[in-house]
Amino acid sequence: MKKKKINLKDLKPSSEAGHSHNDGHNHGDQANNFKAYVPAIISFIMLIIGIVLDYFNTEFFKDWIRIVWYGVAYIPVGLPVVKEGWESIIKGDVFTEFFLMSIATIGAFVIGEYPEGVAVMLFYAVGELFQNAAVNRAKGNIKALLDVRPNEALVYRNKDYKSVNPETVEIGEKVKVRVGEKIPLDGILLSEKGSFNTAALTGESKPNTITKGEKVFAGSINMDGVIEIETTKEFKDSSIARILDMVQNATARKSKTELFIRKFARVYTPIVVFLAIGVTFLPYFFVNDYVFRDWLYRALIFLVISCPCALVISIPLGYFGGLGAASKNGILFKGASFLDAMTKINILVMDKTGTVTKGVFKIKEIKAFNWEESEFMKYLMAMEKQSTHPIATAILEYKEEGAGFEASKVSEIAGKGLKGTVNSKSVLVGNKALMIDNNIKISKEIDTIVESIVLVAIDNTFAGFVVIADELKEDAKETIVALHKKGIKKIIMLSGDKDSITQKVASELNIKEAKGGLLPEDKLNEVEKLKQNPKNKIAFIGDGINDAPVLAASDVGIAMGGLGSDVAIETADVIIQTDQPSKVVKAIQIGRSTRKIIWQNIGLAFGVKVIVLILGAGGLATMWEAVFADVGVALLAILNAVRLQKMKWD
């Protein structure tokens, strides 16, 4: 069965299509849905009336009247299929389901089995309608994404705010967003504070509060007060536009199973057609009481059963359901092939900073010798104001204000720290090497600290130190435990941070193998070594910024926090939008659930078809059993695939 590529332009949000009310239902779409069922309803009513008249052996319902009646009943559901089959033949594609159904049902009319001819086509048409409904339902998560596409932007131009199409807004323009409205483009917040609902982008229901100067993303909903932003990207480059494009492309990237089934159907269908021809004519040479009509009937059953609808519809639908379920949970797969790949992973390699830790330095400990902590910190903060290093940023978040403390004559000593004067006192701020160079005697306990440490000397005397550490993410520990439970026995941490810190974090997380002090190329070399064993299926989790080479080299590259990372969207195969490592476990669960349902459908379809084919060849199955083997099994497979959209993964 041919499947159309899903075009996002065709999936307009309900607010843009038809006549929409605040109840969220689209009445125009409902009318169109009912209209699609009208031909099947007409055929069904006429078929039932015809069967009743046949049952009571009504006098007038005979000969040409009976033929015309069933012929008219056949046209509403049969004509579109026959037309589609003919158009496919003209294009050189003979063995399609449309051709099979046309030949089988017209053949039934030829041998006088009019009710069965109408019934087969009717059930096939109803099956197609249910299939379309299931596919449309599976598209629901993409439609939800499209619903967050902003359709207007209030831009400040010519001393006033004007409503324009977001696609016309340029970088650097000021945009106003009212309460309940969607952020039209990526930008930075100009207002003091804002609260945003990012559920449609990340799957995270908790509102995200940010402050002035921080990033905001297109598609987020402003929850609290009128805000202003300054755009940093054009609409076509915004996170939501790129995510939508990626989801669209994901439906086009087929899994190996899906590609195999499509190729198999191309071979399998013509084989069954030729077998049906053999079933019709070959018995003439081997059977004494050969009756052409009986063997043709058996051949028609063969044709109905041979239609590969259950496989070719339910398998893509299963993968599409998996992709949709993942996006609903803030996980973006770049294709169905990566849903499959996630189920085969047996080694997980991970970065540290930004993956299992927050990537934000915080003060862990302050120790001052012969100084009040607050005064000691004022000296330190006065010096660190001159630096842009992330450690300086962490120190400047200390609660005390450094009023009256100003640093002067500050100079940076490369690789060691800062030297300057604060309130007429000479101050040194930096590492152990800086203290040794200046003959400052330091405490021995410093050697036992593995985290980043800032040493301070005032007037050539050691005054104290501040320990700066990155924090573990809230779900980091539970993620490692859950991964082990899912059968990922080998977890390796590779980090650019110094080895002592890497080993400490790995120990806290119960990760047995860890290496620190690595450059990006070193991480790549480590992964390449693992790949030398063909049994190893490797996933790498990184932050998508400096880990691009390893993300690309792994069997599955997983990027954390992809919403704001262009590199992540470009390089990774799977993107965790919420920045939560536990989502990796959920991605594995969704991949496995999808694969399980796919193979259930394959087993169901082949099993039932083989049984009914054998029964049909032996004359033990009628066209009604053939209808079940085709349409019935297809519907069961579709219902099974739709289960993915209802599943919960904890």
C-alpha cells in the first residue's frame, strides 16, 4: 500500500481550519468526516436490503433487477477503488491493493456472487476509513506542535506596536507579548521576569520562570504579565520551526523493518496473484470433476487475502505512533530507524557537564581564616567582578553585597588567577600555583579537595578558600538505576573536566567506568575503540555543543537540552528537550514498546493470512473468511498500533 509523506502544511491547527469554536472542536472537519462515510453507508443499506430480499426469495428480486441492485450498491465503494487501480496500472504499478480488490470483486460478480462482491469492497472501504482515522489520530501530536506556531507578532515600529506576520520580523526587533499569547520568535527577555508554559515544546507541564537577559523560545506561552523580548533569530531559524521540520522529516526516515515490509509486499503480492491463476487453471489437469467456477472462486479468495494492508498500514502507523508518543514526552527522534536503534543499545556513553550535572557552578563551601566570612567574601567579590569566568559568576551570586569594596590595579596571571588591590590591601585570587609563586603558605586540607577551588590571600597571608562545584541534576541517580534495570549494563562517563571531579561524580552515580580531562577528539577515540567490537551498540549522551563528533559517530547520538541548541538539532539522532537524563530511559521504553507492537502486528497478519490461504485453496474458506483475513486483521493491527498513543511510561 502506498503511503503519502506527511506534509506539515496540510496539518493546520484547528484555529486555522474550518469554523472553529472555543470548545476546541472543528465543525467543518466533523462534516467532512461524516461525508467520507456516506458512500459506505449507502452501500451497506443497499447490501442489507438485497440480502434480506434474497433470504425471503422475493419474486421480483431476480435476474437483471438483482444484478442492477447489487451493481448500484457496489458503485459508491467500488468505483473509487477501481479508478485508483486503473490509474496505478497506467503508471506501471500493477500489483497494488486497488488492482487486487477490483479483480476479486468484479470476479465475484462474474460468477454470480453479487452480495459477496459488494461485501468485500464495502468492508475494504470501511477498513480504509478506519485506517485513515487512525493515521489522523496518530498525527495529533504533530498537530499539537503546529498549534504552538505563532501566527502574529506585535513589533515595535515607527513608535508604535504593530501586528505583523512573524516571518516578516527581523533580528534585533522588539516584540511585545501579552498574557496567554505565544512567543512568536526566539529571543531574549527585556522585561525583568517572565513565566512561560513550554509544555508543547518540551512535554514539561511545570511553568518555566526566567529573568531579564535569558533566552525565550518561539511557541512558549506567556503566563504572567505583558513582556517584551528582543528577537535573536528569524522565524525560519527559530527552535519551533526547526523542530517541526525535523518531526516532518522523521516520518520520511523509515526503519529497516518498515522498508523490508514494503519491499516484501512488492514481491509477495504478485506471487500470490500468479498462485491464484494457478489455483484457477492447474486443477483442470489433476482433478476429475473440475468445475471452473469453483476453482475461480477459490482463486478470488486468494486475491482478497493477498492484499498486504495489515502490514503496510499498521507498521508505519506503529512507528508514527511511537514518534508521536516520544514528541509528546519531550523526546524528538529524527526517524523511525532510531526508534529501532534505541532498542538495541547495550553500551551507554555519557558526558558529565550539562548531561548529568546542571552545568552551573555553585558555591559549595566557604572557609575563611581569621576573617569574618562576609568581609572575606567582599574582598573576593571585588576581585571577581573583573573576571568573566563561570567560577567568578558563581562567586558573585553570594548573598553579601560588596559595597565600598573596589578593586584596582587588577592584572590577570595566565592560568593562575588575579592580582590586585582592594581597600589598600594587596589581594591574590586563584589556584595553588599562584600561592606558591608568591610564597603564600596554604592549608594542607586543600590537597584533599577534588572540586574547583579558589584560594585567597590578603596582604601576603592566606585568608581562606571557596569550593565551587557543579550540582547533579535531580533525576541523575535514578536515571542510572533505571538504565541498569532496562538491561544497559555498561555505562561509561567521559568528561572534559578534570579526572578527579569526573571520578567523584561517577562514584556518586555508581558508574564503574569514567575518564576525565578529555578533549572532544579523545572522547571520539574512546567511542571508536568500543565500536571495533561489532556486538557493541553504542548510544552517546552529550550537551550537543562540544560533543558533535561523538554524537555523529555513535549508533544513536542523544543531545540534552536541544530546544536552544542548533548543534544538537543538526547532529544528534535523538533530542531530549527537557534537559532531563531520565528521558533517555523513557526513549528506550518507547522504542521497545513500538518494536513489540510492530512484531505483534507482523505475526498476526502473517499467521492469519497463511491459515486462510490454506483453507481457501482447499475450498474450506469462503469470501467472508477472506474479508476477515484482510480487512479484519488490518483493523486489529491498527487498533494494536493505536495503543501506543494511550501508553504511559513511568
